[in-house]
Amino acid sequence: GAGVSQSPRYKVAKRGQDVALRCDPISGHVSLFWYQQALGQGPEFLTYFQNEAQLDKSGLPSDRFFAERPEGSVSTLKIQRTQQEDSAVYLCASSLAAGLDSGANVLTFGAGSRLTVL
Amino acid sequence: AQSVSQHNHHVILSEAASLELGCNYSYGGTVNLFWYVQYPGQHLQLLLKYFSGDPLVKGIKGFEAEFIKSKFSFNLRKPSVQWSDTAEYFCAVILIGYSSASKIIFGSGTRLSIRP
């Protein structure tokens, strides 16, 4: 597609429920990133995929968070047993090449999935 | 810890005023620097980036930023703002050679409000 697509745009979950957030990156983009943006804060890195390989998951806040990208395109971020502190906007971004060190390689962000945990 | 600091949380200006938003980072090595903008209800968009070369970089919509290595700064400027510049602005950095070189680190953002 023309941009990075995320669904659902809005999700309300009761505490303890599991949620799954989907990201459709730009077709052909090798790199895919997930970020968490709490209210009034900047995006915080969660995890990074290069094709289907998850090369960096250092930002995942707990083992309740899990991300996958099994075929190197669509990615899913899953949060198990949601807690109120998980409420945030979850941003997905993709870029054409591997890594971000090239001047030509920049991130394109999706609109985000806003998760509210009651 | 490596970080990006944006000291202005909320800036209010009148139309035609000049703008400067501060950004500082803490890392002694090579960096790549970015400014992103998020207009109300829209997704993050790249305003401009610095990777190497001329430290004064020009971006879209009349914005520019200057990388001053000695001050660890990358301030965003615009000589004359418009009402349509109302948005949230994020400074971001890639730390080259650091273990986290695969990710962009964002500041906490500056909300810019322009009075018509």
C-alpha cells in the first residue's frame, strides 16, 4: 500500500485481557519497528525486525509483550494480561533497507493503535 | 543513559513570529539527527534529518535545523511561523556505534501552538 497501515485504530480492553495489534508496512520494506507512545511523551522503542528476524527486542517492557513478523511483511504486537499502564498509542514504522545508518533510509510511521485498558 | 532532551514542553507564538525549539542529546560519538512533526490527528512525519556534511539542514515547510557538535545540540528553527505549524515536534537521534544503533531515540516532544 501507499503507507503503513495499523489496525485497530482504537482498542478498549479490560484489565487482564489479551490484545493483538496489527501492522501492514509499506510493501517491500525490510525494516519494521514498534514504538509505544504514552500520553504527553515521545515514542519509546519496543522492538525491531529485519524481514522476519527480530533483531532487537530490548524495549519490550515485560514478557507480556510479544511481537512477530512470520513472513517478513505483516507484523503483530501482542500484549497478554493487559494492565492499565499498557494504555498508550502503539506506533509501527517501516523503512526500505536494513538498519537506519544510511542517509537515504528513513522511517515511515503508521497512524498508530490507541490502546485503553480499563 | 543515552537520551534526547527537549526542554520546551509547550511553546505559544503568534503568527509571523520566529521559532526556535531546543534539542540536546547525550552521546559522545557519531549521531544521526532528526526532527519529526505530528499534526493534530495525523501520524508522525519527517521534517528534516542530518547524517553528515553541512551542519545546517533544510527541511520541508521552511524549517531548518543546525547541528552544533560542541554543544550536542540540533535546534529547529523557522523564521516566520504560520497557524498551520501548530503541532507536536519531536527531536530524535540514532547513536552510531552504540548497541542501540538499530533504533531511533525520541525526545519527549514540544507542543507548538500558534495564535492566529
